[in-house]
Amino acid sequence: MRTSFRIVAAAILALVGGAAMAGGYVLTIGGKSTELDLDKDATVVVDGKPVSVRLQRKAQQVFIDGGLSFEHPATVQPSTTDINDQIRQIMLVSANGNGVILQRYEGLDPTSLIDLMVKETTDEEVAAGYQRKIVPVTRLLADGRELVGKQVRTESGDESWDRTVVARGDRKGGYLVITMMEEDRAALDVALIERFWKTLKLD
């Protein structure tokens, strides 16, 4: 019976580790399938005896793409897009529009794009009358590596946005990261970006 319980536990852990969104899941043990939903009790029969199981999702999850990884809340899921053969983009953005855009470059030094990205993300607001302030910034990762770039603040009346555009790389490639946060920020969004920086690991 102990072995059977281990089979159930292993199957549930595998489901939790791969869970990307809420919804229906199927647990199969010994060829028999049972439908499961997140945070709801279910009963499976193991060795002829009923066993109560519950599928739960960790509050914080780990996104992995190649050698790159970072933690994020389960409520905000990253999305990936291959813009072209040279650029892979990962977005982690809350419903409020705050979050992170991370781009991996091949054969192009992303540090040369910092000023361009500053303009692309703020020129529309400047044209609408926002004031723009730019200062240098450095982000130190947990492994000791640094990303350098610009901190940008746009303001108009009682509205403002803070953006960070930093990069690391050479002519062979590298990474560019943009974070964005409005002044009237939600605490959960602040925590999202803080955890991203604390846990970000690059190839």
C-alpha cells in the first residue's frame, strides 16, 4: 500500500510542476484515469481502496527557457514569442499593464538598443505632453552579473510611469530587459517585479 501511495504522490507532483493555468486535469494510475480540478478534493481507487487526493498549485512558480529562469506568481503566466530567428521574447505582464519584457538576442549586441528602446517605450507619452527624465541604472543579478542601461520616468499631472531598460551582451548576443510600472501601482505588481529581479538567472 505504501508503494501505491508513492505512485499517487509522484503523479500529483508531476501535475503540479507542469500546471500553467487553472482547469481540468487527468490523473492516470495503472491505466485508470480520474479527472481533477485545482483545489478540489477527488477520490481515486488504489489497490481496491479509495484514496482522497487534491491537486494544488504553488503560489510561486519557476519559468525555464533554456538556461534562463525566474520565479513568478502563479496568477501571472509568462508568454513567449519568437520575433525572428535572432530574437526570442518573454513577457510577464499583469492585468494592470505592469511587468517585464525580456528579449534574448542571437548575433546582435542588445546593449546597442537601449536608447532605441527608451524612445520606443516613451516617445508617444512625450508627444502627448509627458515630461521624461532619464538616468543611468545598473541591475545586479544574484549570480553577480550586471545589466546596465537607463531608468526612465514619464510624468503628466498626477500620472507617471517608471521604466527600466537594461542589457548585457556582445556581438554574439545577449539579453535586454524592460520593466514597466505605473505610479498608482498595485502591491502584487511590485512584488512580481522584485521577485523577477531577485530570481533571474541567465544562460
